[in-house]
Amino acid sequence: MYASQEASFYNSVQFFQKNVHREQVDHLLEHRKLTLSGTGNLNAKSYFLSELMQATSPEVVGKKKDGINTLFWVIEEASEAEKVMANYRFWNGLPVHNFASKGEKPISDLEKMFRLYRMMSPERKVVVIDPASFFAVYPSPYEIKKNTFTLKKGEKFDPMETINNLLDIGYEFSADEFLVPGTYCKQGGLLNVFVPTFRSPLKIEIDGVDIAGIYEYDQETQQVARSYDQVDIVPLKCAQEKGSLLEFLKTDSLIVDDEIDLSPEFSQTMKTLEKEEHDSKFPAFITFTAFPEEEDKHYFYLYYLSILKFQDVYDFLNDLREKQRAAWRVMIFSKHLDEL
């Protein structure tokens, strides 16, 4: 079980014709690479990626090919992350997480761990991230595994040893019974700890010197949501940080290069990722670009249009009449419905 703390608000892609981008989706599933231009603007990119995620779900793809579980949308400017997230949420109902940098302040060790656990969750999701965060140094999978310890029902329980282990891997004591991720409290024969890979805190019930039960519980109602025979307590800090986010990407990941202008070092890394033909060990890759390379056999042009602002509502309605005559299917999203 993994914690999911961000929600989506819209799912507008459901109102549009399905399989509009069937050719591009099939090419991505076959070759694991796409180069796209002609997307026009952020709205068009969000619509395309929303339909792609809808068309590559495990239910649609089946077992013969890897679908897309996690989309990593790499954007040029970290300050644009909230705008990108809001735009994507308008089109698709998947959770969207912000992994972009927060100004000049470096990413804290704790935030890095929370990001990794959100990224590793089995739920389908979108991660918006800038190059600095994407290529930051993270704890390696080996270090995380090495610093994880397991509690099992029926095993001996040493309270001091367990609490020291929690403190060593970054957990903090909470005087408040209402826990936030990364905190714990002990009361009598109960140890409550909020591990970030769970949606709710865990209650470790102690009977004498043995673990009598392990439960995930609702903090509002105190009702047990689920019981476990064993749980892994993952670390919130690691002694060494020499890993890369790329080590955590799986074959069901998709990296989207949104016209980013990288330094030579970053560019070389990205070029390695978007090698000519991906095999099943690599994430899939999409590049949005205004300047595709010649003879790129993964290249598609998408005919999306951006138009100038209309002079007034009558100018807009005249344009709609022309669209009707040409048998366009038109859907309007507007803040000015009464005027229209």
C-alpha cells in the first residue's frame, strides 16, 4: 500500500472521441519512442498525453505489451509546474504530483524520500518535474533496501530497539496522537507509526514481548482498515546518496521531454535515454520538439492549431458557423457561458 496525497479534479478527455491518436499510441507501444511536433500549446499537449494514458492502461493494453503506469513530464521551468499540473488535471482524472524544484532551495532529504515513495506507488499517475530535480542525486535502491526493517506478527518485539531503529532512519516522535507521515508515538502496549508507503498509520499491538497484531487504521474513526502479517518500515533518510531517479524507473514508465533546453551534461544523459531503439529494459520516451531531426522514423506531426484572440463574441460566433459548415465537432470550455 502506498500513500497518495494529491487528487485530480477533472476528466474532460472522456467527452472526446476515443482513439484519436491510435497511430501514435500503437507506435509508442511497438517502438517505445515518439517524436512529436505540431502540438500547438500546453492545452494540446495535455490533451494528447491524457488520451495516451487512457489508451495505455493495463485494462486496454492487456498482458501482451507493457502499458504506461507512470508518466514523467519533464518541463523546462520549475515555476511552470503548477500551471502544467492544473492543465493536465482538467483533461484527465489521474493523480498528478509536483516534483519540480522550489526556487533556489535544494530538495531536502526527507522530501526526496517522500518523492521516491510516491513515484514507486503502484497507482497510475503523472509526475511533473524539472531537469534539476530529475537529475538530482537520490538514495539508491540498494541503500533504501539496506535501511528498511521488517516487523512480523508473532515475532519478539524490543521497544527500545525498534524506536532507535525508527530514529536512525529519520522518523520523529509525535506528542500528538494524530500522526503525519514520518512520525510515530507509543502508548502502553501500542506503537503507532505513519510509514509513507501506506495511506494511513500502522498500529503495532504488543502482547508482553511479542507482536500480537499489525493494523492499518483510520485516524478519524480509529477503525481498522486492514491487518497485516508483516510490514516493511522504509527509511526517510539514508547514510549515502549516490543513486539516480533513473534507477527507479521501470519499463512501464514514460519520460516526456517537453522541449527542454539542457546543459551539455544533461543533454548527453537524455540522449542516452532516448536511444534509437528502446528495448524492454528502458522506459518509453516522447520528445516534443519544434525542430525534429531529419529521417527520424519515430516522428509524427500533430495538426493542432493555436488561434489569435477574437475581437468580440460575434467574431467568435462567426468562426463557429464556419466550423459548423465544415462539419467540425466543437466543444467549448469558457468562463463566459452567459454571454455566449
